[in-house]
Amino acid sequence: MIHTLLNVLFVLIAITMIVFILLQRGAGAQAGSGFGAGASGTVFGARGSANFLTSATKWLAAAFFSLTLFMAWQASHEAKKPDAQAADLGIMSQLPVSTTPAASRPALPAAAPSAAPAAPVIAPAPASTAPATPAPAGGNKGG
């Protein structure tokens, strides 16, 4: 639950930070103001947008990095917890768990030692009684 909330908050902070960074004017934006581009900065006032966006970006960056460090710390501590039930066994997790102690289980029969491993027996193919038909003389030239 907390992991999901932290991930959602992490993504929202990242998206907000991207938007705020893209809204800021670069250092070379002052050169365009002489050609009529200076009127676009009047939404927040003369210098209001630069102060608001830079301080908001600063606090969002601090929250982003602190949240990143906390989530990394939390993930490393959860990985160190020994929990036999939480282990991902893949297909083996579908097998029933035996509650019988190993001492009370019957022993497996011992296999007789052999000199060589048993080779699989392959049956021969049945003999064909039909004669082989020859291919047509012209072949398949298509058309």
C-alpha cells in the first residue's frame, strides 16, 4: 500500500518537475526580447514567473531526490528480510507443501549400479512395400 502511494507521488513529482523546467526561460531568452518576444513573460508579472518557477523547481527537486533515497533504502531493507513464504518459486509454488518430517518418509529404493547408462531403445522403421514413383520427366516448370 505505502509502496504504491510512494510510486504515484514519485511519478507526479517527476511530471510536475518536467513541466516547470520546460516553462522556464533559458539564459538566451533575453536576446529575443528586442524582437518582440518580451511580451510573453507577462503572465506572472515582470519577474514573477522566474522567481516562482525556480523556487518551485528547487523544492520539487529536493522532494524528488529525498523520495528516491527513501524508496531505495526501503527496498534494500525489504530485500534483506528472510521470509520463506514471500520467496518467488515460479512454477514450483504450485506444488503442495509436505508437512511430513523427513525422518518419517519412506526411503527411495536404491537403483542397481550398472556399468553404462541405459540407452533408449528405438524401433526400426517399417519396411515399405510400395515401389517408389519416379518424378515426372518435365519437372515442375510452372507457368
